[in-house]
Amino acid sequence: MEIIGLIVAFIVIVSLVMKRVNLGIAMIIGSIIIGILSPKIGLSRLFSVAATGIFNTTTLDLVLVIISIGMIAKLMDKTGLVDQMISALSILFKKFQPILVLVPSVMGALAIPGGAMLSAPMVNSISRDLNLSASKKMATNLLFRHIWYFVFPFTPGLILSASLIGYDVFYLIKHFFPLTLTLGVVGYFTLFRGLENPDVPTATTADKRRAFVDVLLALMPMLIGIILPFIFPMPFWVALVVGLLSLLIYKRKQINSQMLKESFEWKLSLAILGIMIFREFVNNLDALKILANNIIDAGLPIWVLAVVLPGIVGFLTGSTSGSIGITFPLLAPIIGGTQLDINYIVLMYGSSFFSYYVSPVHFCLILTAEYFGVSLKNTYKELVLPTLAGIGMMVLLFFLY
């Protein structure tokens, strides 16, 4: 019954999101469906499970992070800091395409929660003079934010995988890097093919120095939020608030109460609350374990298990770490003990990533699509070629290793 409830909930959620219903509302409706159809939860525990999802530290931190990031991003745009940075970057680079790659890539490599919402306004402004559709802007922001999940050593999924299967992080990176390369190259030529750059005059050394300083000043609120947690022990949202305050002081003559009001992202905050409530309901189910055991009992080939289990969990939870944490301990004893062959690790990690990447509950996917006003259908259409190329490389590496 729980599995039926989970399937029905996802069908309802995806249908509602496709009809542009707010994600948070859709997720809450899906959570109610799961709760009602679950003997373990039922009507009696609906509110208590939902309250646990809302009032836990992780949820509150995420909401504060998203509110702070949304305000920083919108105020940077409204006060001209984004334009200042773009103008400076156009002096440092001769073409706009590398800038379009660089901005979301920096956010992705640093694994900033909600970083897609920081880079989205920048991608939008950078591509203002290019013939780039909203769906391509969205795909650019999403793709180049996530290609580093296979190679950046501070990626939570990589660290968790290495600890669960007994390998060094850099050993995994050495075998995963073709996936990043494939996604980046195919994505670059797919999204930017045929784009003509406006003429950019050659800059002097003095111009480039000034441009570098302008970039630092424009990025100051964001850099404060990124750097402070590495220097002082503080939650990420606290560092972001400090960055926001620095922005309010720096641009105090331009910022007014109306601008502050417009910068508050209540829709995104509601979406996060809905997702966290849904995850709490899913965590209260035994359905995923039952589903895993059913697949194992069916006697399917090992490579099918390595793809299907992480893929299902990654898609359902919208989380690579969730997929890895749930399925790796289950699969490791079945596939090869604590030391898995690298080809199976590629399948397991790759399946966790790609299913999370296209999941309708993936934070960055939903937030970026909503920012650019792009439907999920058009989003998937733009991402299909680089995603299929990445999956193809994953399969190739399985046979090569």
C-alpha cells in the first residue's frame, strides 16, 4: 500500500507542477496522499510528521538560506552590481560563452546551497545581448552548475561514496572525470551552437586590472557568504545575512523598502517547505526498502541493481547524498563487499546523479525553471542531449573499467 501511495503521490506532484501549480503546494498534496495511504502514518500522524519536516533544523536553515540568497541575487540585479560584474567580465574575456559557463560553474564547484538562484540572474543578464532562449538560459545555469559533481573533492556525494565503499576520493575522481568532460563539451556545443558574440574591443592591462577590482566589488556580498564559514564556525545562512547586510550598506542610497519587499522570495520558500515535508513522509515509509528487496529477490543481474536502485531513490528524493546513503550500504555486500569494482561504482554513482539531476523534486531544477519561466517539458528538451551523452559515457566506462 505504501508503494502505491508513493507512486500515486509522484504522479499527482508531477502533474500539478506541469500545470504550473506551486511546487510547495504540490508537494504538500503529495505528502497527504502518502500519509493517508500509509498504515504507518495515517490520518492520526499527518500533522506530527508534517511538523517534524517543517521545524527541523535542516528545513529552517534551508529556508533562511534561500531567503537570503534570493534577496542578495535580486538586490545585486536591481542595484546594478550584476551589470557591473558582467561589464567587467566582458573586458576580462573576449567571448560571452566562457562567462556563461564560468558563473554557474563557480557556484556548483563550491556546492553553495541554493547557488542556482545566485547564478540565474547573472546568466540571464550575461546572455542579454545573445540570441539565447529562456529554456537555453535555464539549461546553461543548471548544466554547468552540476558537471562538477564528479570531480570536485568537496562534493558531499563524492565524500560519502568514498567513505561507504572504502576508496579515496581522488581515486573516484580519476575514474569519474570523463563524465564531467562529456557533459561540459556536449552541453557547450549543444547550447551555444550558432551564437554570434557582439564585438568586444581589446582591453588594456589597466582596463583588465580595473575590471578585476569591479568583479570583486560586485561579488562582495556573495564572497562574504562563501568565505566566512571557512574562517569562522557559523551556519551558512548567518554568513549570507552578513553578506546581505554588506550589500545593504554598500548600496544604501539605492535600496528602498519597496525593493526589499520585492526581493523576498515567498514562492521559493514555500517550495522548500513542501519538499522537506514530502521528504519527511518518505523517510517514515518502509516502501523504499521493500522495493529494493523485491528487486533483489527477483534475481536480476547485478548491473541492473547498480542502476535501478540508486536511480529510483535519487529520482524520488531529489538527492544524490540520499540515494548514495540509502543504496550503497544495501548494494555493497551484494555486489562485492566493502571494496566494489570501480565499474559498478561508476554505475551506482552515475545513476544516483542522473536520476537526481532530472528529478521533479530537484531543488536547482525547479528553482531555475521557475526563475526563467520555463516549463519542465522545455527544460528536459534542452537537457536531453548532454544528459544522454553523459549516460552513454557512464555505460562506456562500465565496460572499459
